[in-house]
Amino acid sequence: MNPASGRASTVRIIGNAALLGGLLVSVITLSSDPGSAEPHILAGFLVAIGIGLRIEAALRDLRA
């Protein structure tokens, strides 16, 4: 296995975890306290980080 492709896989897994965490924070907060905005901001940051990491992993795969 190519080391660059291994790093891309690791980055992709972390990106997936960030996306899942952001969506879970949003869903759990929406069901328990819909009036609070702070958890949704955190969820937005986690989703943005997850998307960024997925894009980075895709670019690493293209270069490799």
C-alpha cells in the first residue's frame, strides 16, 4: 500500500467522523432544545471540517 494513499484514507476516515459528529450534534440538539444556537454553530464547524478533510483526501488521491 502506498504511504500517500494510506494517509488519504486516514484523512478520509477523520473527515467522515467529523461529518457524522456534526450531524449527530445537530440532530440531538434539535430534538432536545431547538432554541439554542451554540450547538448548531459547533455542528456547522464540524461539518465544514469534515467536508474540507474529504476534499483534501480526494486531492491527495488525485496526486498519488
